[in-house]
Amino acid sequence: IKMAGDSRFPDVDTDGSEKSEEMEIVVNVGGVRQVFYGDNLNQYPETRLAELINCLSGGYDSIFSLCDDYDPGKREFYFDRDPDAFKCIIDVYYFGEIHMKKGICPICFKNEMEFWKVDLKFLDDCCKTHLSEKKEELEEIARRVQLILDDLGVDASESRWKRCQKCIWKFLEKPESSYPARVIAVLSFLFILISSVVMCVGTIPDLQVVDAEGNRMEHPTLDSIETACIGWFTMEYVLRLISSPNKLHFALSFMNIVDVLAILPFYVSLTLTHLGAKLMELSNVQQAVQALRIMRIARIFKLARHSSGLQTLTYALKRSFKELGLLLMYLAVGIFVFSALGYTMEQSHPETLFKSIPQSFWWAIITMTTVGYGDIYPKTTLGKLNAAISFLCGVIAIALPIHPIINNFVRYYNKQRVLETAAKHELELMELNSAEGKATGSKSELEDPSREGKEGPFYSSRLKVSHSDTFIHLLSEEKHYRTRLQSCK
């Protein structure tokens, strides 16, 4: 093999230069050959393909800094990269924009664009959306992996109280961390069910007792069970608040506000019962206590803390605000139109039940939702025809937005399962690399040794970088490019 002055460099002048606009080069990417001309490549001189035009005069050192192999006889450059992604990337030289084909991992495609030195601004907006979604998924996976690593890691520099706080927090908030934590989660779930059942059973007249003044009240046994449940909820909330790493965020969290609303009525009613009688009339105290007892229904929402299905449903409803808004708008328009028509058409009947348009709203609501209580109904022929049209329109209006809402639920549920599996997969790979590193005596670590004191010894001594196809960049500062044709998981 001769060096830069080799006569086998065709069409190169003696001074090592050539008009780059008239040059023709062949690029072989993963067995796929493409012919390029200098006038096209020089439109974007900062890209890797444009640099190939000017690298011939620099000798083999310059050539092999840009490609994997080179055939001077054919003037053919070889790259061990993804040919499918390359076919998409070269569109920038002809159309000025890039579209990503289906089936290509967005993150891998981004890495390919970085290798070919093509700016991401040339990627079309529709494809940028897929890239941003994939980035969010990887960030979520990295967050989950980091949470698991934080739970497993032990920082010897922390005080005993800090370590105790972490243990209590993990014990109460993460049932999957240990068997006792799962037992506590099951007990909490049972206490919620018991308190809800007691609240319902206490309203049965046969199970109530009569006090000295002749008023019905809950049975003392049910009241004792209620007190025990509230004691459990109170202890659980206080321990979680004390062990919380961010107490302000904990106090403002929606589920924790629900916990407070489930506990607070008991103590307020207890205070009013013993002290309120001195400040106000007894009847007012009883009314206030009764109103507060109704707030006990908030404890049923505590089940969402232990049910991933309820959490998924809540998220699906949040993502479906637009569809729900359309549903309410359709129903509102239909209710207004059909109630006004029903009122007008029924005025000719002497025994009409449509006394006013606002009163007809109730009839329109139960008709369009196909409930049909029958307390208000039309008696004229035109009124019955209007009712038939109204419930047909109601069925259509309700059915139209249901499919997108169901799709949002299924998509989020499947996404959560995929993210959970991916996080476990990353941890398995990290443990596997750690075991291989110990067997071969490798000294590579997940983080720099200088950061060991900041992140804790767990990160630098037990786990190593994951080199899966879905590599999580947030867990390492290193840059990794795929040098072999791999399929993305």
C-alpha cells in the first residue's frame, strides 16, 4: 500500500488537488453503494461526505480518519454503518430535508446523523416529534433506573438519621423493595377497604343505636373500628411526611392531599363534638358533624395509591381533556336544542310536563344519555319524534370521542409496561457488565472515580455502563456510537 503520492489515486493532479465540483466518489455503506458528485456534496461542506471530497490530497491518514476502509482503484469509501438510515440521510443533498423511515429507532437515527455530521435542523418536524417521544421514554427509563440505584446504594457519609429516613420512606412508599414493605402495603389497602365498608354499613338503620336524646347514631363497635382505621392512616401519613426527602412537594401532592381530606373530618368532628357545644347550639354542631362525615368518602380515592390501573385511568383522562371537552360540547349543544324544541312542541298539550326550558334540561340530559327515568316525557307526536332524534344524537355524540379515550388508556398502559421492562433490562445488563468486569479485572466504572464521594460508592464499585442498543445517555457522560449493524430493541 502506497501513501498519498500513490499513482493509483485517479484524476488527482500532481499538486494533490482536483476540482471538487467535478469529482465523483463511491460510498459503500453496509454493502449499499451510492455514487455522489462534488457539486451536490459541497452544498453542505461541514458534513462527512463533503469532507471526503477534500481528504484525498491528505493521504491515507486523512482518509481513514473519515471512513473505515478505502479502495483507491475504485475510489470507493467503505463505512460500517446502518444502510437504511444512510438512505434517509442522503436526502438532504437532494431535497434539503430528511425524513425518517418507519421501523428505524429515532435515537439510533439521531446517532447516525451525528456520525455523518448532518445537523438535526434538517430533520422534518414530523420526525422530530418521534425523536422527542423516544427521548422522553429514555429519560423515564433513566429516572426509574436511577431511583432503583438510589434505593440500593448506601452512602456511608450520611448520618444515621438520614439513613433511617431513607429506610422508612422506602418501607412505606416502595412495596416492591422488600417483603415487609409489601405486607405494609397490603395492610394499608385492607384498612382502606374496611373503613369504606364501615362507613357504608354504619348508615343501615338496623345497625344504628339511639342515644339519650332520641337521635340515631352509629354503633359503638363500628365507631371503634373507624377510630382504629383513622389511627392507622394518621400514623402512616405522619411517618411518610417525616421521612419525605422533599416535604413541600409531599404536602402539595394530589394523593397526599386526598390522604389529609380522608383523615381531617374525623378530628374536626371529634373537636366539634366535645368543644363545639359550648360555642354553638347542639343542632348546629350535629349538622356540621354530619357534613364532615360525608367527606369520609374521600378515603376511597386512597385506593389509587395502591392501584396502577386507577393511576393509568387518571393519566388517560388527563391526556383526553380535548376529547372530553368535545363530548361535553356536543352534549351541551344537544341539550339546549332539544330541550327548547321539546318545550315548544309540548305547549299545545294541556297536561304537559315541560313547564320551562330550564326544567326541560333535565329531560334532555337523561334522554341523550339513554338513562330515561320517565319522570318527564313528551305526550305529543312531535314531542315524541323530537325525543327519538335526541337520544339517537346522544348515542352518536357519546360514541364518537370514546375510541380516542380508550386508545389513550391502552397506549399509556402498554407504555408503562414497556418502560418497566426496559428499566429491568438495563439493570440486568449493568449487573452483567459488572460481573464480567470483575472476572476480567477491568477497572472501568459507571462514573469517574473523582465522583465517588458525591454519588456514593455503589455507583463506582458495583455497576458498569450499560451498552445495550437502547443506551441511556443520562446514566453516563461517555458518547457511544454504533460501529456494527445492530437492530434496535
